[in-house]
Amino acid sequence: GKFPGYLSYSANLKFADVPNGLAAISKVPALGWAQVVAYAGFCELSAGSDDWKTGTPGDYGFKVLTSSDPAEKEKKLCAELANGRLAMMATIGMFFQDGLTGSAWGDWAL
């Protein structure tokens, strides 16, 4: 399932015409990627850019997921860091598989 309609009217490019995986990078127009980068930058900079200068990054005062106990908080932060690194490695593995086979998910029909 892909979105109905056009990704780019000027290029006559429909969402259905864009392939999955890394092949999509070359099909989406450069202005489309510029819009994605601009929106991501807007989201990063509009969410209180002074917070990263003055406070602890990622500390929003929500203690349900973290903890008031420093040892417990350190344990949870280390687990979060390890899980983030694992997710990055999995993503790199999917990119590698997609580059080799053309499919990031594998061929489950075999």
C-alpha cells in the first residue's frame, strides 16, 4: 500500500511509481529531498533551541520512563543507548541487503 495520487505533479510522478528501498532515492526529485531536510530542520530548531544549551539533553522532567534514583537512571540511559546502537546496526544491515538484493525485507516466497 502506497499513498494514492502524485508525489510530484510537475514531474508526473505518482507515489505508486516510486520503488521501495534505496532505489527510491534516485526517483524522488531533488526538491522533494530538500523539503524533507527543511522540514526536519524546522522540527529540530523550533522545539526550544535554548534547551540544548542550558539543560540536560533529553531530560524533559518526565520521570516515568527515567528515574529519580541516579543509579537506576544511569542503567536506563545505558540501555537506551545500547538499543539505539542496535537499531542503527539493523538499519545499516537493511541498507546493505537492499543494495545487494534490491529488497530490504528479503524474498519470503522462497
